[in-house]
Amino acid sequence: MNADTLAKAKEHVLYELAAFVGALRLRDNPPTVQEAKNFVIECVALHARNLIGFLSPRSPQPDDLLATHYVVGFAPNATEQAAFSQIWRRANKEIAHLTTERVTDAEHASGTVSKAWPLKDLVPVIECSRRFAEQMLASAHITTASERANWEAVRDALDRIAAPSNTQPAPVPTGLAPALAETSPTTKSKF
């Protein structure tokens, strides 16, 4: 690898180290506003990547969980599949791996390339995930009232996120991840 490439990429190595330190620090202290924004974006991108691997596996391993294990024949539509490829690559290159293809602060500041992860870019993952949740609710895999309530809460949260004009929050069952209850326009605007 040439010296220019290494010089450009070192900002990403530093960021990974700083993010790791910041994450460790969160155990005892609240994050700075910028750390919190970065962590939220990275968390969303990594979970979107995980869901893409579940909903539309590329090279599944024998121990991987797949949507088709629960809903026979489940598959994203062609539009979702095309978007999944872009989201997967971007999450890999910008968040999941240290690569020379990450967007630098200088590139972002110049407007050449954006570091933003707009919600509209994630809509295909949201819609496919919602469709999967709906099909799970219709399946024999949901066996208790508590499970049904949790799956319904996930589906309803995905609806609220995909349609920000829908401001009527669905009740969130006790024990469900608090993030599902906290889907508001202010939360979404960070993307």
C-alpha cells in the first residue's frame, strides 16, 4: 500500500481507536453529543447490515440464522435487493471494516462525498423487515401472547419509522427493548 493511501486512511484508524475508547467510557460516563450521534449512526448501519444478512444472505454459514428458516420462501423484492447491495457495501466499507475506501472528513467537508446515512436510504431494509415481521406474526413460530406483543411492537415501530407523519405510538410491551418506544421525529432526524 502506498504512503498517500496510508496517510489518508490513518484518520479512520484513529477514529476506530477513539470510538473504542468512547464506547468503553460509556460504561461509567454519558457520551459527548458527537460520540452519541456517531454511535447511533454506526449502530443503525451495523444492525441494517445484520438484517440484510438475515433477510437476504450472501454466503451463509451453517450456523447463520436466515429469514427462510422462519418464513419459507421469504425474499426481498428486486428494489430491496438492489438497495441491500449498496447498503451492505457501504456498511462494510465505512463502518464494519477499516479500509482505504472510507470517506474522509476532508471529502465530507468539501461536499464531494457525504458521511450521512439518510433514513430514506434505509427504507428498503425497514420495509423488508416490516414484511418479515408481518409474516412471522402469521406463522406458527409465534407461540405466546408475550411473543406476539413483542413482534407486533417491532412491526408497529417499523411502521412509525418509515412513515414519520404517523405520530400515534403503539404501546410497547414490558421487557421489550426501550429503543422501540423511542421512535420520534427528533430521534430519526439524526439520519
